Amino acid sequence: MIIRYRSNDNALRAYYNSAPQVCSARIFHKDRYSLFVLFIQQKAEDFTVALATISLLTYLRFPSIIKGKKFNKKGGYKMKRLITLFLCVICFLTLIGCQKTLGQYDGTPLLILKYETVDYNGGWTNTYIFDFENNRVQQRSYLPEEDEETEFNELATFSDDEETVLINSLYSYGLFDIKDNYPSSSGVMDGGGWSLIIEYSDGTTKESMGSNNSPSSVFSDCAKAFYLFCGEGVMSSVPPEYYCPPNVSYAFKSGTTSSGYTSYGKRVDYKWNGFESVNNNVYDANVSAEFLQNFYEGTEYTLALYTANYGKYDNYDKFIKCIVSSYDFNENLTNPTVVHNGGWFTRIELELQLNRIYKIRFEFDNGDFVEYTFNTKTTLGD
């Protein structure tokens, strides 16, 4: 399968609207087939894995069984060992077989996928239509009683290859096998509801609906596939750590005063979870951005970076390297200097020089990275 790179303007606009903090430059998601890899990692048969693990531990862990003479004399030990080995092999082959067969949808082609939510408190309705005949995604939000004629917005267009990846992903995550109805388990009548309609090329349809209840794990997985496809999670919100690189906390100290920020700097280049933004101009970022911290001539400043809040509310992996560099404040970024080069830290303190551009780069074990920049250009006044 060939996956073409895509930079659809409408999808990017939706991406900006749904996650403006991420979009400091043009964004690509290079390999949507990675959804299958993610699925294989997360959705391998739990029972098979558990059974294989138990069998292997039984085989390796119990010397009393392996060394027991009474089993050797009667042949029982050999039989138990053969059974355990056979069970491990069967479970391993089953797991490998699952990995090879999952993710390929070969059922009746889809024509339309329509997903709609309604807020019972006021009737606010949000509708998405995935048109696989015309290769487009449409969306509208409206109040049915007041604005039924609201036109659909074209959220994204897509290629046939991208369509294949999306459908395979939704199939892998189990969307096509959800139940027809998910009634409220508590009988609550406020809240909200949803409906899903899938139209197939043979004229058949699949319809599902729910009220204050849904197959949450399926919707959560599918939301990531939709997000990569059109810039919105559609069925569920996508956690920030999926698309937004992490940052650390900052504190600027001068004398006895200190100013702290839970996040600081302008994001420039990054590669994160398949998304990337590269070749950004660090100088332009510093010229255009507005930073909260002021710097004054004749004052000495220290920068403290700390990770007390890192991953406190989001599920981020720890970075393995932090590189802090500084440059002269000009377009050519002359006189580059490495201020810090180390691994994970709890807290570090760095002496700052005035009228310099600083760039902080965090690198991760899987090859992802993110860079932030700020400057110490002095401000006139007290």
C-alpha cells in the first residue's frame, strides 16, 4: 500500500481550530499506516498473551516440577514438559497469526459514514459525514429547532489510499461490530446522545445509537484515526499528549525575585507521534513572539528548568536528552554556544546572557524531539 503525504488546507484549518497550541507551522502526518502498528501493540488478544505468559512462567519457574524424580520415573515430567512447550508454541503462533490478519477490512465497501451527537440540554447537534464516493468529509453544528438549514462545511478531502487506511483502522478498532443500542445504564435523561449510520455499496446499512453510554474504548481508539484523517476526533476527544509535545516548567531569577511559568518559550521544530513541523526560522519566531519575561541591562538572570509538573496531568514519556543552546540575536544566529547537554533532570539552573536567543531541545527514546526558543533581549525602563 502506498500512502501519499497530505497537506490538505481544509484539514489543516480544522487542525488549527481544534488544537491551535500545536500549530506553529505547517503540519504533516507522514504514515497513517502506523495506526495498524499501534493496534497490533495494543489490541493483541489478551487471553492468548496471558495464557502464553502463564505457560512460559510455569515452564521456567518451578524447579520442583522439572527436577522431581517421581515424574521422571513415570514419564510424567516429560509429558508435562511437552504439554507446556506445546501450549507455548500454540499461543505464540496464535498471537503471530492475529498480528498478521488484523487490520485488513475485506467486507462490503462503505459509501457513507455518518456520526451525529446531540446535547439534550438545548438540542445542540454536531454532524459528521464521511463521503467515500466523493472523497470528502463534511461537518456542521446547529440547533435543529432554530437553524435546520445550516450548510455543511467541507472539513477535509482525501485520497483512495487514505480512505483505505481509515477504514482498515476503524475496522481494526471494532467500530463495525459495536452493538445497535447503548441505553443509559442509570436511566438519566439529560446529558447527550449519539447515532452512527454506515451505508454500504450493496444497499445495506448499519445503525447504532446511544444515550449517555457508548463503547468508550472503541470510540477512543477511533478518535485517533479520525484525528489523523481530518483533524478532529469526531467520536471522542483526543488526549493532548497524542498530538502536543511536552514542555517543562521555567523560572527566571534575578537577585531575590523570581518569576515562574508552567510553560514558556515558542515552539519551533518538532517531531511528535508522527506529526512534525521542521525548518522553522528561530530568529523570526523570536521577533514575532511576545514573551512575558522582561530583561533589563545591568541585571544578572538565572534560568531554572524543572520537571515537577512534567506528566502530572498528561501521560508523557520522560525525555532522554536536553540540549540548551544560545546564539547572538541576529538572523544568522552567530556565535552558537551549548549551555547545557544532559539527560533527564529534576531541576537545573543556567546562567543567562542578555540579548541572546536561546533554544531548548528535548529528545526522546523513540526519535521524537521538540524545540522551544526564547530570548533575553533587554527592555528599556525600570
